[in-house]
Amino acid sequence: MLNVSDLHVAYGPVLAVRGISLTVPKGQIVALLGANGAGKSSTLRTISGLQRPTHGTIEFEGRRIDNIPAERIVQMGISQVPEGRQIFTDLTVMENLRLGAYTRRDGAGIKRDLDRTFTYFPVLGERRGQTAALLSGGEQQMLAIGRALMAKPSLLLLDEPSLGLAPMLVREIFRIVKAINEEEGLTILLVEQNANLALEIANEAYVLETGQVVLEGSAEELRGNEAVRRSYLGY
Amino acid sequence: MAAALLRPRTLGFALLAVVLVIFPYLHGWPVFSAFISEFRTFNATMLAVWLLVVLSMNLLTGYSGQISLGHAAVVLVGAYTAGVLVDQLGVPLPLAILLAGVFTGIAGGVIIGLPAVRLAGPYLAIATFSLVITLPQILKMGGIRNWTNPSRGISIDAVQPPGLVDGFLDERQWLYYITMATAVFMTILAWNLVRSRIGRAFVALRDSEIAAEQMGINVPLYKALAFGISSFYAGIAGGLYFMVLAFVHPESLGFLDSILFLVAIVVGGLATILGSIFGAFFLTFQGELIDELATIIPEAEKLRGVIYGSLLIVVMILFPRGMAGFVQDLVRTLGRITAARRHGGLSSNPPAQDDTNGESDAQGR
Amino acid sequence: MEAIGLAVAGYLDVVVLSTPPPPWEDPSLFAQQVLSGIASGSLFAILALAVVLIYRSTDVLNFGQGEMAMFTTFIAWSFMTQMPLWPAFFLTLLVAAAMGAALERLVLRPVEEAPVLNAVIVTLGLYTIFTGLALRVWGPLPKGFGPFTLDFLFFEIDLAGPVCAGEVCIGKLSVATFVAAVIIMALLFVLFQRTMLGLAMRATAQNRTASRLVGIPVGRMLSVGWGLSAAVGAVAGVFVAQNVGLSTGSLAAILIFAFAAAVLGGLDSPVGAIVGGLTIGVVRNLAGTYVPSEVGSVDLVVAFLLIVLVLMVRPTGIFGRRALRRV
């Protein structure tokens, strides 16, 4: 579904990504693991069009998308849950979700997806009229995911959904993400520092270090890998 | 040791010191007299005053992120405090200036800083703007008008050089030296301040109040402190302003000046000492610059506003970090070229950087 | 930039000579002062709406707003020498909207990534440019501009002259200004609260990265915000100029109070702009009439003290509810 090959990304003179290649097959969850600064978020930002690559190609369902601006990439079916959630804090939960469907014009479909979002995240339904700033961290993360789902994506990019959340909440969110993947067949590219959790729900994973892929394989393989265990899983 | 003395930076500062010391005499020297008039000594004196004003503004807005449209009022408080102390109470001028700084600093920290703690952005700007509107009226009010003399203002005799140096220096040169010395001293002080724990707390506050709080910074305290320190600088600047012009009036500094101070820190370069120096040059010479342009370009006199505005916009677009940013980029580029030449090629790949870089607008605006 | 100083100074020179009787002894004087306050407050309010619009859609305070409005009103004046009132008015709105959108694209887009102060300085540049251009094109002499007679097909309204109830009068023009302000407010309310465009504009002002990620064309939203704001400014200019005359600087003085009004009401609230404008107008007038002072501009002191007091209690204005972020 998504093919990234030899991707380079630079901010001014600083190279954040140098030659990453990866593949996300349809219906799977693929995890990008690695420490802070490994180039994970930059890769996601480049796929979603927020950042232009300096070199390399990105193909989505057979089409080159590496030179298409972010607002059009959403229309093509890629939706990103950005790092730090980036919800519209001054708007209500409902307004946030309506904005998620900004590119769509199918009223009935939007209504259906709204109900679906509320099924996955009942708390959002309860608080639909509330200003998003008043939500807890976990609820804000759910809102960010819900907002991304409202665009009816075929590929969801999830950037550090566990950031700053209590472990219990993180489990809950990961459970829902997995459920969405299984029930809807939604393809997910997940960036996570918490490798343990990510490998639990992912089918495949890539480990990044200083902007390059140092390891790749199925989730089980990586869980069994000595180096990964020592560096990222902590046992 | 000798090598350290020869470093370009050290040499630069030494050269700057020499220029500052000999400047009031340059207009009398053969070559220089062609393009430096005696009046430039007065320009340079005002430049020192404006430097303190711009530093004051930069400490508050550039470093701490508190936008003030009322800074002219704060400087005016300093000038008036010095004026009243000298005129009414017979306090010696240097002491009066110091007291003006202290008084303005405390007043700024308490009267503006504490209430301003809850305000931000345009709300703070308009609240401080209220100061500029109301202060002249307050100075004219019943209780204090006997001190402030709003109809004619307060004037003093021009400062005379003390007996010791009399004969070597005329009044203009004497004013220049004491004003410039104060400005240089306080610039060095500011340079140290912004690199201290307090300065770093200011910057943290500016970048994100929430993050600053999480880092254990007492946000209200440091906000008030930013106003206090900034007002101290403004108060000293006001005192010097009074000394240099030997005059102060409720309308001496107003709304227009407040706006110009804001323009000066942005055009000079936010949150840098170098930028403050450029800002001071801007304040001193902006009027003259436009006058000069008007004599070169035909019809320009009628298009003054258009030229001025266009220049502002062009500078903002071409040099988003002000003149200081431009100079820093220039130095860096030159450095890279020399380094490349020395190593016989471009430097190798820089290291990968933190993921979050480049997310300049991540927080919205 | 001297013009703005002069304009403000001009406002400062309202000298009240004698102390009037207290309100309970002369209620009609009181009522008259309140009405006059509403009249001047309507001017602040209508321009404050343009301030709110641009702040809510782009997160910038536009210091050039007053002079842009002045400039477009001069354009309206020129059109009116060529054609009837209504076509000239609507053509002016179109020109203003195009001008606003073009300015956003040309001079504000390039500083979008820089600190917000850079954008503020750019708007100050716009201020001096429009003052200078207007001087060059239309000259320094004030132009006669209204009050007009509005032709509504079936009936006509002459904006000249007052309407009175007993001894208390208000200019018809002031009533019209107030009505226009309320209509614009209602339109803005509908735009922001009831349309997808308005919602997208608010989102853009808040968080550009997130806006792009949900597919909002951020650049276009900013242009639309500036365009609409310039059009509202043009309406404000047309009304203000009928009240205070059409010359360079005439709107800059009003803009100061429009900023104050918008801040008092809450910068993101169209209702707040009207309430703030009227409050400042009335408070100024009453203070000028009833607070004894030998210096005359006590009205300003009281008005701005009120703003400071209100902000102490509500840091984002009376109706503002927005959590403040960077700058």
C-alpha cells in the first residue's frame, strides 16, 4: 500500500532522515521504533506532506506522493495523528471531529463515521459539546485519533500515541487501535518509543537509528532479537 | 596568552572600545572631519540612551515574550523621576538617575508586572498601551502637578564637566562619555543576565509558560521580575534622557515612541544583544535615513510613508530575525566557506537531529 | 507614523469647561451623553469587528486596519463620482476584499513562519504605506463624504439630521452605524459558528499544522480572512468617514479605540466587539462630562483604566474564552 524508498529529509543543513526504505502492506500495522531523534517523526511528517523530502520517493497505492502538499494527501486517504496530538484546543470536541471530515462532502457517510468514532471512544460522545482544552490527556489523544478517522483514511499514521499518558490509558488506546485495525481493516503506520507496546500490536516493525533503518522484520522476530531486547525492550 | 589576545573576537572588542573612546574627537581629525560632524557626538550620546531603551524592551519582549506597547511611558517615568528629584529635592544628578532606575524598576515590577501576570499577547499590549495614554494625563493631575510642572516641563542647566577634566572636554563630550560608559556597562550586565539562570528562565517562559511551569519555574514571579528588570533599564535610560536633553515634559515620549521601540527590537533582532545595538542605531538614525533617501529619489518627499513602510516590510521578509540574524547568518556562511577552503572541501554530513526540529508552527500561533 | 500621534493627540484635546449638574438633577443631559456615547461607540464597534475578524482568522492584530479602511473609503469616494451610491459601495467591497487577500498573499505569507511580531511590524509598514499612498493620490485636504441618502427601492432614508425624543437626540447616521455594526456582527456570528468555512478559519488561526493535516488549505483561509476583514473595514470606513470626515489619519485614531474595544470585549468575539465599543464610547462620554478635571482628557484615562480593570478580572476580555498560546 505504501512504499518509501531511500528517503532523505533535511531541516536546513541538518539531515534527520538518511536513506530510509520501508513498506506498509495493506491491512497491517507496521511500527517504526527507535530513540528520540532517530528520524521517526520526520519520516511520518514527510509521508503526510508536512515536510518535503530532499531525496527519495514515496508511493501510495501506486502513485508518487512525495511532492503533494499535506492538504491534498488527506484527500488521497492518508491521515496523520500528529505527535503531541495537536487538537484544536479552543474548539469543541464536535467541531474537532467535524474538521476531521473537512475534505469530505458525503453527509451520510460523515454521520456514520461520527457514530463509529463515538462507538470506539464513547467518552468523546459524552463530551461532544465541551471545549477540547478541558479534556484529559488521554481523552485528547482519543480525540486526535477520532479526528483522523473522520477523514475516512485507508492509511493511518500514528505518531507517539503513548506520549505523556499513564500506562493504563496507553493500553486502552492501543487496544482500541488494534480493534480498529482488525474490524475495519485499516492499515496503520505506528511510530512509538515504547517498543514493548508497539510490538504487541504490530505485524512488522523497523528499528531506526540516526535517520537510518538498522533492523527490520516481523514483530515476533524483533521481540526475539537480542539487540532489540537490550536496547528497546529493557529485559 | 598572546594568541588568545589576537583572536578576532577579542580584537573586535578592543577596536570597538578604541572607537568609542576617540569618537568625540574624530570630527576634528583630518580625514574623518570630511564625513563626521561635531553633531555626531550628540547622535552617539542619544544612541547610548536608545541602546538602554532597546535593551530594556528586548529583555521584556524579545527574551521574556511579554509584548508591551507602553514602554515609552516607563521611560518617561524614569525621566520624570530624575527630573523631580533634581528639580524639587536638589538630589545630585547621578544619584537621581540611579534612583530613577530603582524607582522605575520597582514600580514597573509591582504596578505593571504583577497585574500583567495573567495577561498575554494583544491583551497585554493594549493594557500596557493604556499606560502611554494615561500617564501624561496623570502627570497633569492636581496632586502632582506642582512637582511635574506639566505646562512648561522640567528643565535644568546643561551638565558641565567637572573641574578635573575641564579644559580637556567640552560639555557635549563629557555627556557622551558618561552616557556611553553607563550604556556599555549596562550592556555587559545585560549580556551576563541573559546567560544566567534568570535569563534562561525568561526564555523558557517565552517559549511555553506551561513547559516553564513544569520545569519548576515560578511563572508569576519571573514575569514580574522581567517587568522589574526591564523597567530598571528603562528608568536609567529615562534618567539619562533627561540629563542629555536637560528637559522633560509629559508629552516628551508618547505612543509613537512606544511603537518605534517595538519596531526597533524586531528590526534589530529579537532576543540578542547585537540586535539591541542595531535597534539603537535604527532609533537614532531612522528619521535621517528617510530624509537622505528623500533627497536622492525624486518625488520621494511625497512618498515618505510609502518608502518607510516598504522598507519595514522588505526587512521583515528578507531578514526575519532582524539585522542581527542577517549578520549572524553572514558570519556563519563566511565561516563555512573559510573552513571548506581550509579542509579542501565541504564539511561532512552533519549529524541527524531531533525529530521535533522544524516544527516551528507546531504550537499554532 | 506622525499622523497617528497627531490623531490621538487630537482626541486628547476635548476640553470640558464647566461641571454639569449630577445625572439625577438633569436626566435628559445624562441620557443625551449616553446616546452620544453610543454614537461614538458604534464607530469603535464597527471597526472593532474588522479587528476581531482578522484576529480570529489569522491570529494577528493588524495595525494597518484603520488606514486600509481609510484607503478603501477614498476609493469609494472616487467611485461615487462616477456612479450611484449602491454600485459604488458594493464595488468598493469587492476591491477591498481583493486588496486584503492580495496583501496577505504578498506581504504576510512570507513572514508566516517568523515570530508573530514580524507580522505586526509588517502591518505597521502597511499603515505608513497606505497613509502615504492616500496623501499622494487624494491629497491632504479632507473630502466631503456623506451623510448619504440611502435609496431602498421602495423608500429612502436620509442619514443627515437627528432623531429626537423630547430633548434627547441622536444622529440618524449614528443609528445607521449601529445597525450596520449589528448586521455585520450577526453575519460574522453565522460565519464563525454555523459554516464550515468559518470553522476552518478558526482552526487555521489556532493551529496551522493540524489544519493542514485535516486537509484545510491554510493559505487560502488566511487570504479569505484578510479579504473579509478588509471588506468589513471598508464598510466601517464608509460609516466612520460620514461621521468624522474623510482624510488620512481619521481612521487611525478610531482604530486605537477599536483595538481597545475588541480587547475589552474579547478579541475572538464579534458580540464582544460591539459591547466593548459601546462601553468605551459611553464611559468616555460620561467621564468627560461628569468627572471634574482641569486637564480635559480625563475621559481617556477613565476609559483605559476601565479596560485594565476588566482585564484584571477577565484576562481575555468580557466575552473572550480563548486559551492564550504563544504571543
